[in-house]
Amino acid sequence: AQSVAQPEDQVNVAEGNPLTVKCTYSVSGNPYLFWYVQYPNRGLQFLLKYITGDNLVKGSYGFEAEFNKSQTSFHLKKPSALVSDSALYFCAVRPFNAGGTSYGKLTFGQGTILTVHP
Amino acid sequence: SAVISQKPSRDICQRGTSLTIQCQVDSQVTMMFWYRQQPGQSLTLIATANQGSEATYESGFVIDKFPISRPNLTFSTLTVSNMSPEDSSIYLCSVGGTGGFTEAFFGQGTRLTVV
């Protein structure tokens, strides 16, 4: 069974500073990894994904994430935080089975509340 | 990408009653997924709805409590039956993660409060 851990319930940063939201995972085989953001009273919005290839992936709104296979991590980063980035962030994983068929099920981390202070 | 519309966006219901949540997608998809997000919690998959077959439920979720319909490739409903306050959650419909989409897309969710 797969699992995702987001070790920080909350992350606080000052506007203009870099931010990191941490995520580690456990899954059999090669994972598909995702970051989603949830603003109040809204559904989940897709930010970025890692499927294969370069370990550094870039996504929406200036976010990027680095896949580290040896550390089984997929930390979300942004060089310069904005107040408008304040939201709830979820890391998710979907296993890629040996036969090459993707499962449509996502396992989510518990979420990290990001607060960016002016 | 896929655009997903969920109705209602929120509701307040009496315990013991049932609520049916609708999910409409702007394209045909094989699988649709229903998630629950309890207050302050992460998302948990309730079931996978395939068109033309019965839904597949995750551990801890049963058809009698969460019956699902999937009449065609663009629509699904989730019913929360015999509700109790513990059912107060956000329920989200999702598509993708299979086939041509490698990421999942979500509806805006239905915020349910049971009193």
C-alpha cells in the first residue's frame, strides 16, 4: 500500500522569501507524484506532477518540485512567496504498476497550511 | 484538462435524511472518483465509479451508505444516506488519472453539514 507524509501541518514564511513544503512517500514501484492546492471554499487545483524524466519539475504559479528517489521525497518549492500563495497544499501519489497501467486512485498526504505574511 | 461541475455546492441537512450529489464532466471519461474530506483532514477515496458496472468501494465505505450511480460517461451521483453529524464533510468528484490524463481534476466540492 502507498502512503504520503507531509511532516509539517503549517508553514509560515514572509512574502518575498523562498518557501518549501515537504512531502515524502512510500509506494511500490515507480510513483506518479502530484501537488494540489486548495483555497477556501474551492476544490483542488492541480499544481504540478512528476511522472518521469527531470527530477525538477515546474508547475503553475511559479511553483516547482524536486523529486528525490533515494530520499523518497517530492518537496514543493517557490523562490519568492506571495501572500496570495496562502492556502492548503496537498501532496499525492499514484502507483504505476509493473504492467504499465496507471491506477486512478490517489493517496493524499494530510495537507500543509501555508501562510505567507506581508 | 477536464471541467467538472458539482451540485449542490453546499447543503445543511437533517440527520436521518439523504443527500444526492451530482457530478457532470465536460468530456467522456471511463472512471470517476468520489472523495471525502472531513473537517481538518485529508482526502480519502470513497469509491471508483465505472460506467456500466457497479462502483468499487474502498475499505470502510459501503454501498448502502454511499450508493453511486454512473448512467453515462459524463455523469455520476453520490448519495449520502441516513446521514449523521459524522457525515459532515466536503465531498469531491474527480476524473482523470487514467488514460490520456496523468493528473486528476476535481470538482469544486460539496460542503455538507448534518445537524
